[in-house]
Amino acid sequence: MAKDMISVTVGAGKVDLVKVTCDLLAVGVFSGGGRNALCDQLDKKLKGAIGRLVKLGDFKGEDKTTAVVYGGDKIGARRVLLVGLGERKKLSLDTLRDAAAVATGKAVKLRARKAVLALHQEALGKKLTSQTVGQALAEGAHFGSYRYDEYMAKSKGGRLNSLKVVIGDAAGDIARQLAKGARIGDAIGTSQSFARTIANRPGNVINPPTLAAATKKMVREAKGLSCVVLDEKQLKAKKMGGILAVGKGSASKPRLIVMKYTPPGRVGGKVPVIGLVGKGVTFDSGGISLKPGSGMQNMKFDMSGGAAVIGAMRAIAAIKPAIRVIGIVPSAENLPSSISYRPGDIITTFSGKTVEVQNTDAEGRLLLCDGLHYAVKQKCDIVIDIATLTGACMVALGKYKGGLMGNNDRLIKALQTASKASGEKIWHLPSGDEYLGEMKSKIADLKNIGSRWGGACTAAAFLSEFVGDTKWAHVDMAGVDMFDGGKKVGSVGSTGFGVRLLTSYVLGAAKG
């Protein structure tokens, strides 16, 4: 039986950083020396322990590096964790978000019950406000403390069941602004962790029906959200041939999960209705066009786009922006069987357009085309889809950025702004008529693959055929949905990519 994940609470408040009682006090330090008032105070109380460490060259303040100095009876913290922020001139919200993740990751490893973050002390100014810093630190605190170990009989390192994180500042006015941001960051951070857990669960636990059940449970616990799930019979009645074709070969039948967020107050007439569509392939074997066996275990992450939309809707409901949002997750399991859809089949999608299947492993776009058209039929003014759609995007951008494509320049720019604010990086790629030409079939309206070149762009061009004149953007998150170690911050597995990006976009759209 699965056990509970680590419970992490994050807040902010006025704190005497020298006297506060905690297991770990994390202090941000820039490289290259320079005065650090908090370090000076602590160093004096610790009889020069920090200064000796720096003088020995054991800690230089380089980005994401740490060093531990043990507290004495002159300060409240049992440990002082020095966290490198790198060069001062390169400071950004990403710097602080990553520093918070590093600090809380260390706190979990050291079995700390309470951690106080003082990472921002030398970072505030015209460039970064206390509120945005509070949000970034809270998001990072959740990201770094997350561990997926619900199916381990004994947690690695014997981790504790909970961690309390406080973002502290001695000045009351700064602490209040930090707290405003931290409340938003806590909502987003907990929702990103929720999305990571759903995506991390194996295919024998999460399939379309259980994903729908988990979403319904989340919606029941939220305020302002409603949820409707269309089962196989309802999908057939609506003639959603794309979703039905992909899920045909599995005993776990497909679902269309539809969440609606209604804000508590009035919404201005000029505020758009936003549709978020996420690919929810709970396991992708490739179908009859079977994938190679090596690495196939990671195909449970092919529902990461759907998890991002579910997580974003959870965060939006908690923050309560004055805007209407519809979250749509077409979900199926792509498996080979005697009744699977085949290369050469022609399917009729929800829009009425026909698609010639040339490769059953290009299944995500068949789900999304029905989900996108459903969003249009729901009268969404703006539609954004997100999916682990193409290996070609990873070839183009590596494991560092998602691809961004669409049909509206203002929407593209708004998502780029959200990307900068959220720290979830995307890069604009083309998807015009020249790419669409490759997706035309000789025996149907479209085919589901193009040539080997520009695969991310041709896939986006295919999707554009199902939104009509609606403002639309597509995020291909292949490559950034998960990681298995290396230099990246956080625990291995799902990254929950997209939760921060989509939520940040929606919050910006609500402000107009």
C-alpha cells in the first residue's frame, strides 16, 4: 500500500534571524566576496566559524553550492546552511528559486523539522520586489523538498513525515510583502508537487479511469472547481474518434476530463475565457508501431501535459483570479492488441476532419485534436495546449526548454512573459503553412506524421487545423517533463513542468 508523501508547509513572517529556533537557517551568499550583514552577525555569534570556512576556500558562494556551519548556544539555529547564489550581476528570480530548492533539499536530507530561509537578504532592490521574491522562494521550497517515495517500504535516508519552511525577515514591512508572495507560491508549489506525484505513479496505478478519479477527488477538495468526466460511451456519442482510436487497444478505456474554474466575484466583459488542454497518455508503448524496449518505463510520463493542466487548475482555484478557465485532459493508454488502431487506418475526429494514421506512436496529436476542438466548442477565447509531443523538440532544444508555437503573436509574447516569471523555460519555434503542407494526406484530410525534419513544427501545424480562428498556443514539453539526475535541482522523476507556466499566464491574463 502506498504511504503518504512528505508534508511541506511554507509561509513567511517577521523573524529575528539570529535568535529564531530552527533546525536549519539557510543564508544566501554571493560569490566574489562583499559584505553580507547577516553573515557578519552570525559569524560574530559563532566566534568566526563562517569566516574561517570562507578563508579556507571551502565555500566560495558559487551557484547552488552549500556549506554547513553548526550553531552554538549564541544563536537559535542548530545549523547555518550557506547557499551560493553565484555572481551578484546574474541575480534573478530563478537564482533564488533554485537556492530555496537546494536549501530545502538539504533540509530533508538532514531530517530537519523546521527550516528558515534567509536567502534574499542581499538580493532585494529595484530589480526584484519582496512579493515576487516571496513567491519564488516558496515555489523553490516545495520543489526542492519533494520526494517521490510512496511505494518504498522505507524512505531513503529515513526522511521525516513533515517539514515546516519559514521565509524570514527582521523587517516587518518586508516580511508582510514576502508573505503575500509566499501565499501564491505555496499554492503553486503544492499544486506542482501534486502534478509530479500523479505523473510519477506507474501505469498499473494511473490509467485513464484512475486519473479521472484522482482529478475528481482533487476537485472535491478545492473551491471554485467543477469536474465532468466523459467515459467511452459518451466519447462515442460525441464522435471523438481521435481519443477513441488511441485508447482502443487497452483494457483501461479512455476518458475526457473537463474541469471548470469559476471565480467567486464578477468578471469583466473584456477578460477572456481560457482553455488549457493537456495530453494525458497514461502509458505510451507506441501501439502497433511499438517503441524500443529500452527506456520504455519512462513512457508513464507521457501524461505530463495532462498532469500540468490538472495541477494548474488546482493552483488557480486556490489563488482565485478573476477569470474563467476550463481545463481539458483527453486521456488514453496506447497499447498494442488485436483491436488496436493500425497504421493505414483513417479516423474521423470530433471536428469532422479525417486523419490517415501512418504511425500509431504519433498518438498524442490525435488526443489533442479532439481536446482542442472541444475547447473551441466550449467558446474559449484563448486555447493553450501542453504535451510531451515530439522527440524532435528534444532534438532541437535538448532537455532545457520546451517548444512554443501558435497562431497569435500577442499570446506568444504573453507566454514568454509567463515563462520568465515562472522560471519554466520555453522557446518560440515556427509552425506555419509550409509545415502544414507536410501533414496533408492523399486519401484523407490530414495524416498524423510528416517527414523526419522539423517534427515539432509539423506536429504543431497539424494541431492548428483544429482550432480555427481561435487564439491558440502549443507547448511541446518533451525533454523537460522529467529528469534522472545530473546537475539539475530537485529529486529525479517528474518535474511538474507547466504548472508554474500555465498558472503564471492565467494570473497575468486576469490582470489584463
